[in-house]
Amino acid sequence: MRALLLLSACALRLGVAAQPDFDRNYCGFAPNDSIDITNDGIPDLVVQGSRSGTDDEPSSSGTCMLYVMNLPGTMLLSDKDSQGHWRTKVCAEGDTILPLDTSRRDDLYVPRMAYGHAAIQVAYWGYGHQSALVTVTPDLGKQRYVFRTIAPYEHSIGTFTVEPLPDLRSVRITAGTLVHADETLIIR
């Protein structure tokens, strides 16, 4: 009798169809878009969206976020805040970035600035009953960001700006100055 019940349970289990895929694009994101800001043929940054929604499927409400992030081989300049957390450094026109000392590596020396993986939030908005207007990061077009690329034969640092386009769900990334990593960078 046990064998018959077990066999029946297995047969029923094999006949059950899986639920359809509920991965919907609630936010209206375009496909991820990679950008080559150094014109070396290797993508440096990516414009990418993410969402955080309710647990019900299909999701009834949530928040959409649009970011610009670095890709492997490219790092963004970060600075430590007052609590010791790394934050993407925002520069203004005319700031000077000196070459970072990367020769000293021990547990007693923690640099104030370093290049690493980071994300720049461009905008966020809600959907469902949390629906809200698109909120763009204030003064985003005036902020300058510093990046470092690592290529087999050359290390470079440069700047770029991020501006949301009128549809507020896509961005324009404009490259600025590009110099060798051992040179002083003046933000323009």
C-alpha cells in the first residue's frame, strides 16, 4: 500500500506544470547599456536598473532605481565618509586629483581615497500603490566622477558626467579629461 501511494505521488508530481515566469519589466527599463568612455574598444560603464518590490507575484508595488556602474577593468574613485564607509567621490570643476600612492600595503595604513567598485544613483520612482514621480539625484549634471581603467599596457584616469535625459529613464554620459594614471588630474 505504501509503495502504491508513493508511486501515485511521484506520478502526480511529474504531471504538474511549473508556474509561468513572472519576471516582468514593471519599471520600463531599457536593456543594460554598456559605454566605452575611453574609446579603447572595451566597455567601461553600464547603465542598469534594479527594482525592489513586494513578495506577491506579480508584484503589486515597489521601487525602481536607475544606476551607472563600473564594469571589470574600470574602477571609480571613492572616499571615506565620517563613519568609515566608502562613498563614490563627487568632484567639482577645478578640483585636483593627485596620483594615489598604491605602493604601501599593510594593515596599519588605510587610505582616505581609493579606486573600487561603485554605483551612481541616477533616479528612482515607484510603481503600483507606491507610485511616485521620478526623483532625480539633485545637481547630477554638475557632479564630476573620476574613474581609473586598467588595460594591459596602460593605466589611465579620467572624468565623466552623468545627465538624465528628458524621459528620465535614460542617461547621457559625457567623458571629460583623460590622463595617464601617474599624472595629476584637473577636473574639467
